[in-house]
Amino acid sequence: MTYKTQMEAAKKGIITPQMQTVADKENMSPERLRELVASGIVAIPANVRHTSLSAEGIGDGLRTKINVNLGISGDSVDYDREMEKVKMAVNMGAEAIMDLSNYGKTNTFRKKLIEFSPAMIGTVPMYDAIGYLEKDLLEISAEDFLKVVRAHAEEGVDFMTIHAGINKHAVECLKRDKRRMNIVSRGGSLLFAWMEMTGNENPFYEHYDEVLDILREYDVTISLGDALRPGCIDDSSDAGQISELIELGNLTKRAWERDVQVMVEGPGHMAINEIAANMKLQKRLCHGAPFYVLGPIVTDIFPGYDHITSAIGGAIAATNGANFLCYVTPAEHLRLPNVDDVREGIVASKIAAHAADIANGIPHARDIDNAMSDARHELDWDKMFELAFDREKAERYYNEIPPAERHTCSMCGKMCAVRTTNMILEGKKVTFCSEL
């Protein structure tokens, strides 16, 4: 029995090699996973041409995944540095990498990325359109945009952000309900400008069936972009955001009818008290499709620390329905991130994802935390370092102010609560003055 996409195979009762890989990683039966893929609740982005891929699943009942953004910009053309970021992301367990390059002929870097990376690769074709086509925005036709989508699909991209929901109706909602920050999505702003300058409908909306035909041919998952996501907490949950979300729900069903897998993108900037309701609203309006969020960033006044503001929002979002977190680095809103920024962003996002997995009762999510607690109970520092997500940092911090006794740390020394309690329970006497 033949199939074009993971969703088509799942609907036909076929367990693909990619489903088996994901089932093994998630401690889930392959048949249960197949049912989730068939229903659209889980997506397995896996372009047929991405041969180095180690498949991952995104959706309810699975571990929360994280994405790392990188790429070449006109102000910073350094291919070696971006590839260093790629290797770091893979080594630190990022499940996806988005190449957001927007300068020059980007396909050379992207092909190397796809050839190397076992992580899923995503792109935003809209970013690449001007450089790839060597045309100014006003000169680009609807057919031109589709050419770029096809080029990315042929290269092996696993998922693409397509801003198909910002149609003329959504734009009217945006204009009626004045925003403090207007449109902050790069792809969304370019499409908005193209629509306003040409007077035409969004080409990805108008020619959506043709987009789906291309994606289906290579089994590319569509990540329905949120062009009208809020760019500050004062704009969250407004008419523009919600009207686009309603349209994304309709586009989700249309994609599933063509056996194209879907993820839906979400906010953005949002106060903590709005996050849970937004996640549940998205799941309802988009029929349970996997939800992919940038943050949410929960306060706007901490530039330089937005990896923290986003991790707070990401943990709450993933506990309430989000399945995929896009990392945010300390450089967000300030500059292109360097390698150290990328590392900090990955760690913060991993914290949020793992915290949510524990809260959601994902099978075995607590196991490593319990192992760490056992190691701390035994004051087994070697084991603690082995279990730590960032071993190098943990060991470096421990050794910067070394304790007099190995089985303590320099914060409490011999007054360590764990040491004291262990000694008493072992029938030993605890003394301090005679040891000073």
C-alpha cells in the first residue's frame, strides 16, 4: 500500500518507520501514535528528502519539543558561526531548527543544514522570496511566492511557516481595533505590505490548495503562521489575533482533507493571566492541532532577559496545551544572537518544556528528576553532574568556591541539611564546634 504523507499512511492503517521511531522515543505504542497522526492531533514533520532526520512527534500526549531559530542576515553574514549554532543545538537536544536566513542566495547554507541535521528543519519561504527571486516586493507575483515554497520543499525542509490566515478580512479587523504595536511578524508584515500595495488577496490564502499540493508531494508539514500575533502584552487577545486564529482553524481542516500535516502558531507577547485561556481557545478553534508558540513573553521591560520572560510564558503555555516552544534568546529585540545567546535560549526553553512535561504527567518525565534527588540525598556529586542538563556549568560553579569537604558545597559546608539528616538517621552524632 502506497502513501504520500505520514497522515495519509496513518489514515490507511500503516505504521511508517518514522512513526516507529517516534513511538520508541515517546514510550508509546505505535498503534496509538498512528491514531493520533491520523486525527491530526500529532504531526511528524518528515520531508521525504531529509534523509538525515531522526523523526520527532509534536502534539498532545508527547514530550514538549523546542525549536531553535538561526540564519544569515544582511548585517551578519557568517556561515561558519551559524553552522556552529546548528551543531550546538543538535548536541543540546533541540528537536527542530528553523533557518530564517533572509539575505542573498540562502539555499547553499540550507542544503548543508538539511544534509547534516538529525533535527527537523523549518523555514519561512516569505523571508527568502526577495533574495531568492531577486525582485523587489512589489514586483513579486503570487506564482513567484509558490516557486519559493516548491524550492524549499524540494531541498528537504520538514515544515514551513506559511502566513495564510492574514486575509483581507483579518486585515480589516486589525485596522478597526487599533494596536499599540501593529504587526510584528516579519513574514506577516511583508505580506501585509504586498497586499496593501497591490490591492490583492494574500497569495497563500488565495492559492492555498496549490500550496497544499506542493507540501503533500514532499510530505512537508504546514506551520500556519500567526501574522497578527501580539507584539506587546497590551495587544494580546485582540480582534486581529482572534480573527486570524478562526481562519487558521478553517485552513487546518482544509489541509487535513488533503492529508497534509498541520501545526498552528501562536503568540507572542501575553500577560500570564491570559495564557491558559488562549491555549484552550486555540485547541478548540483549530480542532486539537499541535500548537507552536513563541514564548509567550509575559512582560515587555526586560530586554537582555527575554529568554527568562519567554520561559515563564512557555512553561504555562505548554502546561495548558502548547506542544512546541520556539526558543527566545537574551538577544531578542536587540540583535542577532551569538553562540552564547543561543546556548542560553536553548537551556531556558528546555527548562520550560521539561517543567510542562512533568506537570502534564508525560510518562517517565519525572524519572531524571527523581534520579537527581536520589543523588542529592546520597551527596553523590559525580552522579549529580552526570544527570545535570548542563554538566559543564554545574561542575564549574561547584568548583569555583570549593568546599573544605567533598560531600558538601560551599554554601552550607558542614551545616548541610542533607548531611546532618543523613548522619542522624544513620545513628551518628552531629558536631560542629569541635570540627572548626
